[in-house]
Amino acid sequence: DSGVTQTPKHLITATGQRVTLRCSPRSGDLSVYWYQQSLDQGLQFLIHYYNGEERAKGNILERFSAQQFPDLHSELNLSSLELGDSALYFCASSAPSGRLNEQFFGPGTRLTVL
Amino acid sequence: AQSVTQPDIHITVSEGASLELRCNYSYGATPYLFWYVQSPGQGLQLLLKYFSGDTLVQGIKGFEAEFKRSQSSFNLRKPSVHWSDAAEYFCAVDGAYSGAGSYQLTFGKGTKLSVIP
């Protein structure tokens, strides 16, 4: 158990819909990273938040957005869903942002878009 | 931009046999390298990491990896595989510095390990 929690574990929805994925980092961790794992693209970095502020964006679509709240939990919002958005979405947390800090991954949310 | 290549998509070994999973990276500066393992239905667990110093790194579960700068490689090894090692293994490099203290990981496509009893 990494200490990072993600809800829900599974999500099935239809094209065009909007969903919210939630991540609670390890106690004390200020950084939250979101990654998408799909069969064709593999594991890709989406976005990084540190203590409530966006720090970096990766291959994140404009239909996707995220935020980190004062209690440090984070939400990833996916809208106008397409079939290709079906994937496993991971969040990871780490202590103060920096290269030496290991990222701890949550169990993921499996999103299926029908 | 940095990249990671894991040339083997799927490897099958017998229980008790030795294992080597290959990883090649492309990165302009000193890389920080990681190996993660993902069991079915699970998240990613860190096996080991290389930041600097000794090029042979020991990790959890009896795994080790050797950093070879001249070959841009960071291969994962285990002398004797157990059935419980069956999983998918990901090599990653940390170095996409955005200038705002962000070091996101770039992953390889993964190598799926099957273990024959």
C-alpha cells in the first residue's frame, strides 16, 4: 500500500460525458502527478500540481483539467469523453518537489468510455 | 526530449532461472533512472532507482540494476525468478524539468514477464 488513494476504482460512462477522478496523496506530500496508461500510448504524464499550484503540463488534452485543493487532494476532470479516453489513470504523490523525491503511485482508476 | 526504450515486450522465464530486462534511455544530461513493477490490477511500485554513485543499484525483492552510461542502458536483473515476479516492468527516466520544480517521469512501454513453474 503506497498510501495514495484513488476513487473510484472503476468508471464506466458514455461518449460525450464528463467524469471526475479523485486522488488523495500520502500524508505530508505536496506534489500530485497525474498519468494516463493506455494500450497504444503507454504511460504518459498529464499534469503536476504542487501545493495547489499547477507546475507542469504534459500530454494533457484541452478537454481535461485538474486542480489541487487546500487539503492537497486532487481531482482530474475529463469532459466530452471519447472512446480513446478509455485508459487507466494514475496519480502519484511525492514530498517537496525535486528530483530526489520518489513518486508513490495510487492503484489507479480504470475509465471505460462506451 | 528524453525517451526510454524497452526492447522486449514480453519475456517468459522458468522459475529459478535468471532474468535480465533491458532498458535504454535517451537523455541529454545525467539521468535519474527508475524501475517500477505493476502487478495485475495494481499501481506501480518502485523497485529501485539510480541517482548517482555506484552504478550497480540494489532494490527490493532481490532485484538489481546496472547503469552503463556508455551504452545508455539501465538493465534490471534478478538471479533467480520466483513465480510471484510475474508482472509488468517499467523503466523510467526523470528529467523533464519544466523550470518550476517539476520532474515528471517518462516511461518505457513496459516488459511483461511471465514465469513458468
